[in-house]
Amino acid sequence: MIRNPAVAGTFYPALPATLRRDLLDLTEGRTPPSSPRGLALMVPHAGYIYSGRVAAATYTSVALSDRVVILGPNHTGRGRSIALFDRGVWRSPLGDVPIDSTLADGILARCGSAEVDEAAHRGEHSLEVQVPFLQFLRARVSFVPVCIGTLHLPLLLDLGRAVAGAIGECGGDVLVVISSDMSHYVPAEVAERDDRKAIDRILALDPEGLHRVVIAERIGMCGIAPAVTGLAAVRELGAKAARLIAYATSADRTGDRGSVVGYAGIAVT
């Protein structure tokens, strides 16, 4: 099965040469260090002109792995609530990236709520926009895309444990990428205040606390489900620390502070 790009030409360039040029510009020529190894990264998924610099700073902040699990929210409402691609390739302007079927099978075997479902990924941008960054920075990368459309905390924690178990069985050298933007369409000062509350829970490696504060405070963090899942996974894997790499809002690009989207980049080691 080949999953063709849905947002090439809108969220990021469709022409390979232009995409490579933009990625080189966004990373400012930086490459990931040899250490520390990242257990997880939280990376925004807006168009590259808005959140690309936050994403680039985050991807070049830690050592990356050749095997990746990408956890993203379901914006389209299609498909199953926890949907994996378990076979085939994802195509981008930079070429094809293989699905890590062994890792996918390990997650599916451990999480009864996870299902193979291509419909949830059809048209979904949150996972797709991460793929060119990974290709550009890690030539032999393979990955498992997981699209999450539920906020039910027990399911998210169970999925996190399943991801951790599958990673442990594979030897542990796997990066978890959490795809999330932060507050949506609120004044910049509100976004900065509310996003800090969510970021503090992520930095504390506290999935339950993140779920609680985002729901209670009605913070418009679209990737709360993948973030809770990813934090639960890295907690099982023995994560020691998280740090905020970069924060920005769409106002940095548009100049409009009256209605912004927030973008945070966080590395967990």
C-alpha cells in the first residue's frame, strides 16, 4: 500500500528541490547531535511557514533514531479512533518512507483498541508534515503512523504502554514523535498563558496532569491525545527529563496578535 501525500504544495512544498531548500533554510544547516538520544519529541504540524522553525529546532536538538513512531491527532474525523498503517510506504516529494511493520505489529498486539485503518490517515496532515523533516535529517528512517481520535484517558494510557512495550521488544532505539499545535485562535497573551500550563505538565512528564489541565482549562491543544499517549510511553521507557526547545505563535509570521495559534517544541530524554 502506498499512501500519497495529501498536503504537499499547501503545508510544505511539493517540488523536491524547493522542499530540500526550505528544510535547509529552516534548520539553518544544523544536523542532529550524536547525543543525547531523544526518547520523544513534541513537534508542531502547521504549515512550514508558520511552525517550521520550531519544528526544525526541535528535530535538531537531540540524536534521532532510524525507527520512529509518529503519534498525531485526527483532524478529519474519519476512520477508527486509534488507527495505524501497518504495511507499505508513505510517499513524499523526497521519496518513499517504509512503514516499520514489526513495530506496528508490536503495538497492535498490545493495544486492543488499536486497529489497522487507512481511512483515518487519508487527508490527515498532522503526521504527514513530520515525514519530510525525518527524511531530510535521517536518510534510512522507517516509521509507524498512529492517528488518534479519542480523548478517553484510559485508552490513551493503554496505547502509551503498548507503544513502550513494542519499543522495548524492538531494542529501545526508537523515537516517539508527538505531533501537536497548541492554543488555537485566541489572543497571543491568552495563548502564551494557557500554553504554559500545558507545557509545564509535559515538562513534568505528567500525562494525567496534562489531560486534566487541557480539558479543565479548555486549552486548544489539538494534539492532547498524542501528547498524553507519548508521555505515557516514555514514562514506561524511563524518561528522565524534558526541556522546551522553542515556542512561537503564528503572530511571529503574520503580525496579528489578536488571533494566534501556538507552537511548542519539546525534547524528552
